[in-house]
Amino acid sequence: MKVKTIFLSLLCSASAFAQQAWTLQDCLDYALKHNIQVQKNRISEERGEVSLWQDKGALFPSLTFNTNQGVGYRPFTEVISVVQGDQVTSTRNNVTYQGTYGLNANVTLWNGGINYKNIKAQELQNRIANLTTEQSELNIQEQIAQLYVQIMYTKEAKKVNEMLLSTAQSQYDRGTEMMKQGQMAKADVVQLEAQLSSAQYSVVNSETQLANYKRQLKALLELDLSTPFDVSGNIPTDEQVLAVVPSAQEAYAKALETRPEIKSAELSIEAADMQLDIAKRGYYPTIGASASLGSNHTTGSSNGWGEQMKTNLNMSAGLNFSVPIFDNRRNQSNVRSAKLQQLSSKLDLQDRKNALSSTIEQYWLNANSGQQNYIAAKSRVKSQEASYELLNEQFQNGLKNTVDVLQGRDNVISAEQDMLQSKYMALLNMQLLKFYTGERIEL
């Protein structure tokens, strides 16, 4: 019943999201709950807790009970005669039933502290597992933000292409009319028709790209094919696009303190040190204690079950001391492997720092160049639109030919696309730069 309730609540949650356009925060919240990779990492965390619970159990004594019930057969048993008065009684017991019972306890008193070190090592691994989950959550958020911005950019680019398609259609219609009146050559109309076809292709291509980006985002959200999906992001303002870009050095310094992949690599070095310590303790002796309690009975005896169990009751206790002398190079191999893991962990930390530095520097460069390009592209769009409007008006009045109009249209397309690309590139990279310093992504 509980599973059914949870399943229905998940369906209701997905349906509620599907009925409206998704904001970026909607996508982030939903993905953190439903993304399969994140859920798998959380399962790994729980497995680590189980392993820690098991390692702690190694500190306690073990207690086992065993029993053996069996039947014995002696085909050559001699006849036993008992004389009582004037009667002679003969017995032959070829088949007997035996039972043994034992209670055994064992405890490791000292094994070089390996059990305690194993607990510490597993605690480190659990912390690393927690950071791995956190890292997967951050990766999902970063991917969602990138796809979300791509969708917003493509939607705007599609609108631009639709506007140009409308203009191309009107130019073609006007050209056809002018050709009928003898005011335009057929070759010019053919060029206008090619412009119209190109504009139609641009719109279809934008729609295809938009659908593909939505598909990728739905995959991150674990939404199936039948779920309708759209985003509701607002067009970014100039204040958002041209906001102050954080310093790359400051962002890197904060990222070193907050990013889980760095913390995880640092903990991996501690874990490697711990494993080396554990490996060296394999050379230490082991001291253990054991105790047992047991008894047995058989039907081949003249005594009853209770008397036999009492008579055969035995108890024992003892200490055992084990010193490794020659272990087929097992301890030596463990120590050497642990030292190699130490070196590998240190290199892994440096590699992650280098990758983090490169990523932040790339985001910083993209944000700055995006802002500069946006300012230039915005000015270029205004001038190209004004020029194109003049050319189109002159074309309508028969003062300009199709070549001039087509060139003007291409200039507008190029300027519009450059402006959109630089705007969203600046916005995305600036937000990701802040994201790496521990801030939320806000679009």
C-alpha cells in the first residue's frame, strides 16, 4: 500500500509539472529527486553505512551453536545376555541414534588495531560517497543549466528566423506581382524564391534543434516520450547579461574550498594513508580468545538422555596467539599496493585542481568575451536593421534589385544570430562561474 501511494504521488508530481512550462528551478528540483544516477549514488551511500555497521560488528564476539544428529549401524555387535533369577534376557542393538550439541564463542582481543582502523577507513569512504553524490547533483544542475539556456537561445533564434521568413514571403509575393507587371525579371524572382526557401529551412532547422535540446533535457529529468515539455524562462535583460563578472582567481579560490570533487580527492589521500597503515599492521601478531560448551548422547548406552547429557557435558576456554612468519608475500604486496595508491591519490588531486582551474578560466573568458561581443553585436543589429528596412522599402518601390535586398537580409541574420549567441553565452558562463563558487544558478 505504501509503495502504491509513493508511485501515485510521483505520477501526480510529474503530471503537475507537465501541465505547465518548466522554470529552471523546477527542472533542478525535479532532477535532484528523480535522476537515476543521483539515486544510484544515494544507494551507494546506504551501502557504505551497511559496511560501516558490519565493520563495527567485528569488534564483538561471535557466538555459534551447532548440533549433529545421526544414526549409527553396527552389524557385528555381540549379543549381551543378562541373567535374572531363572530367566536369561538377550539383547542385540545394531542401530543407535547419536546427538551432539555445541556452543562456541570467539573474540579477537588484538590484531594490531586493524578492526578499529577498518572502521575509520570505512567512515572516510562514506564521506567520499556523500561527496560523490553531491558531485553528481552539481553535474546534473550544470548540464540542465546549459541545455536550458540552449533552449531559450534557440527559441529566440526561431522567432528571428520566423520574422525573416515573413519578410522573405512578402518580398517574394511582391516580386511575383512586379514580374507580372513587367517590372522585374524572372531571374530576380527566382532569387527571391531561393531566399524564401532558405528562410523556411532556417525555421525548420531551429524547430529541429529546439526539439533535440528539449529531448536531452527531458532525458536528464527522466521524463518519457509521452510527457509534454516546454520551458518558461524569461528573456534576459541587459542588466543580467552585463552584470559584473567575478574574478577568475577569486572564483578558483572559493571553488577549492567548496567543490566536492576537490574535497573527495583530499579525503582519498587520507583513505590511502589509512590503507597503508592497515597494510603495515598485517605484520603484527593476533591475539584471540575462545570458549566452548558441549555435550552428546547416544541410544547405545544404558543411561538415559538426561543422564548422558549431564555426564558428557564439557567446557573449554583458551587464548590463541598467532604471529605471521611467512604469508606468501601477502603483507608485502598489500603495503606496496597501498603506497602506489597513495601516489595515485595525490596525482588525482592535482589533476582535479588543474581541471577545475581550466574550467573556471574557460567560463571566465567566455563570460567576458560574451559581454563584449554582445555590446558590439547589439549596436550592429540596430544599424543592419535600419539599413535593411531602407533597402526593403526601396525594393518595394522598385529602386533596389534583389541582390541588394538579399545582402541586406543576410547582414541582419548574421547580426541577430551573433547578438543572441553572445547574449546567452555571456549569461550562461557568468552564472556557471558563480555556480562554481557555491552560488545558485539563476536565469
